[in-house]
Amino acid sequence: MDFFSDINYLAVVVSAIVYYMIGFIWFTLLYGKLWAKENGVAMDPTTKPRVSALVGQFISTLLYTLGIAVILGLYGAAGPKAGITVSAVVTLLFVIPINSGNLLFTGRKKLFLLDVCERAIGSLVIGIILGVWN
């Protein structure tokens, strides 16, 4: 079985860019100060973000998007409903459990909710874009 033969790579790249922008808006404009406070990070407006961190996060976003595209392709799922369904399953069965360490080990409910909500919204958008584009 070839996992990557039916993937629309342009849709994957566009979805990753859109999700990356959602993350940027979420973690800077909307909840940047709260996220920094919950992580114990001092926000210095004169410090520029590390390029390597931004590139690394984009690569992670691209791989995550590709993973959702592979799942959609494996099941021949197309359309926004299929994309939403796959994204919801990925969020419930992978994203939330993987991010539960913030909640279970540190008790940081706000950090857990910030991270999971951003990822759930991003996953939903990825699913819709990939589902419509397939």
C-alpha cells in the first residue's frame, strides 16, 4: 500500500501555512501574554524569535498536516464532513492525550487548554481544507 500516492501536496502545503498562521495569531496576538505567563517565559519585545524554532515548528506543522492527509487518503475520504471527522478523531485520540502532560504533571489547566484548543481549531481547518480539496 502506497500511503503517499493520492496526496494533494499543494493542499497539504496550503493547509500547513494556514494552520501555522492560526498558531501565530493564537500564540501572539490573542493569547501570547497568557501563554508566556503560564510557561514562565519573560516576553522581551526587543528579542526576535529564533529562526530555527520558527522553521522547526513549521516543519512539525507540515508533517502533522501530511499525517491527516494520509489518513484521509487511506480511507478515500473526501469532502468537508470527512475532513472534519478525521480531524476530530485525531484531536480526540492523539492531540489531547499527547498534550495531557501539561495538565497531569504540572496542573497547568490554562496551558493545557491554550495548547489543545489551538491544535483543535488548526486540525479542524486542516481537515476542511484537505477534505474540500480532495
